[in-house]
Amino acid sequence: MANYQFPWNQVNALVGEHIVPSIFDQFFTTNPFFMRQRGRQKKFSGGRAIQVNLTWKVEGNGGGWFSGMQKLDTTVRDPIQSATFTPKNAYVPLAISWEDEMTVSGPEMVRSLAETKGEIMRNTMFHLLGTDIYNDGSNAQAIAGLQYAFRDWTTTTASGTLQTYGGISRQQTAANVGTNLWWLHSGDPTGYTTGPAGTFIGASGQGINGAVPAGFATTKLRSGKKPSIILSNVGAWTDFHNHLTVGERFEKARMNVDLYNAGWDNIVYRGAPWVADEKAPRSAAKVEKVYLINEESVKLFVHTQANMKWTGWRDPFDQMGRVGFLLWRGELIAVEPRANHVISAVDTSAVS
């Protein structure tokens, strides 16, 4: 007579057909940047690294004008650079012990156990990626987050020590002087304050000469482009919101409906939704960073065979239980850093 055994085929079916699709579908609604990247993500299927070819110079030294028998410039130039990035791997384990298996008394309880642990696994992966999108490089195995790609500047004219990004060195040592400025974002380390009399928003609380308009101008001058999304923690966003609502006269501030319906408070400024993300950098002293991001210049690369991939259940040879892994492989890459800007020192203690 066959002994009763935990119906692992039911669990496999549940995880494969029910839990994993919900993980993939909901991934893009758990982080405002990831949500906006859903239609822009780049897929790759193999290779040891992700190579991004860059046009960093004009061809032929920009061309020119000539007359008569004047000799033309025939110098061979190399206007193409290549940045190389290593894909990063994320995982979340899901384990069920043999003792739990023996405790299960019926199919309904099995479904509840798998769904509950699957929900925790899903939320854990969301939290892991949603947090490390701001990785500052201290965890070399994690994705190269915004704090690394767009690190704080030392002064308004110097980016700090020489940094390598994608294998290419970059640094600004003085106004328009440095190494590979075309591969460098802009930054503002000014110590701003918030509140009714704060310096962050600017004169009269209307954003006049404030840090954010200045950031828009800087990116336009550097790249000819403008930010399409602004990311910060709640404090900086609240200060902007409070000043904006004071200046309302005839209509409410505009917001991006898709982000709002996904649960993200936002206000549209010059066409760019400013999103309050509680995972964005914020120190114990309530000093926050504000990122002005051009989304076309920052790409989310994902591996086609490890994009929220469930491995299936496995039996450890020396342990009584089953375990499976949810996997993700990819990298966050700024292909044109100069179209982005970071405001790195906003004291939000007056509003949050």
C-alpha cells in the first residue's frame, strides 16, 4: 500500500503557474524607476559582460569649410568608445522543511503554505532590487546603483577623485576641466535647507533660482537633454509639494496618473514626475539626495533566462527539506551620464 506523501507536484504547479507570473508582472510596479523602465529595458542572452558602444566624438573633427585647392583633412579618427559592465546576480531562496511536510494535513493547507512563503519571497526580491537601485558601490556584487553611477560631487566645479565607470575614467577638477567630461554627470553638493524659509526650493517658494531648476539647466547645457523623472526620499519631495501647493491658484498640481495609480505620490515638474521613494538615500540627520534622471540615458539590462526565474524545487542531499530559488540577472547602466544630475545635500529636518 502506497504511503501518503506531500504532493510536491501541486506545489510545483502553484509556484510555476501562479506565484512566479505575479512576481514578474508586479516587479515593475514596486519601484518608480523600474516601472518607467518596463518598456525601455534591454535584454541580453549571454556573454561575460555587457558592452555598450558609445559615440563620444564627432566624425572628422566636426567637418569644416573649404575653398579652391585647399587640402582637406584626411586624418583617421576613432569616434567610438566602448564601456563594459559585468552583469549582477540576485537571488531569494524559498525553503520548506521535511518536518513542515509531515505536518501538512491536507491540500488546502499546502496551498496556504506555498502562497504565504511565495508572497514573502516575492516581496523580498522587490525590496532587494528596489533598495540596491541606489547602491553606492559598497556592495560590489550588487547592481551599480544611482549613488555609484551619479555619485556626489565635492564642489560645484569638481566631481571628486578619479572614478572608473564602465571601464572608462572620468573626473572634473575645475570648471570644464578634467578627464572624459562627456562620460560624467553633473552634481550640486550645496547644503540646502527646507521649510518656508529654506534655500532648497528658492526665492519666494516658487522654485525661482532653486536647486532643481538649476539642475535642469546644467543637464541641458551638458547634453542638450533634460531630466524625465526626479527621484528623492519623502522629505525633499514634501518640501517641493508644500511650496507648490502654497502657490496654487486655479488648478491642482499635475501628476503622472500611471505612477499615482501604482501607489507612488508624484508631482510633474517641467514634464518630469517627481516621485517620493522611501528607499531613496536619506541619512540619520535627515539629509537627502535628489536625482534628476534622463530615463533614455539609463537602461535596465536583464538576462532573458534569469528575469525573475524560478529554478523549481531541489532536494539537498544531506538535509530533510526542499528549496528553490528566485533569480534575476542584469545591470543598471547609464549610457549617457552627462544627461543626469544629483543634488546631494538637502537637509529635510524642517519638513520630515
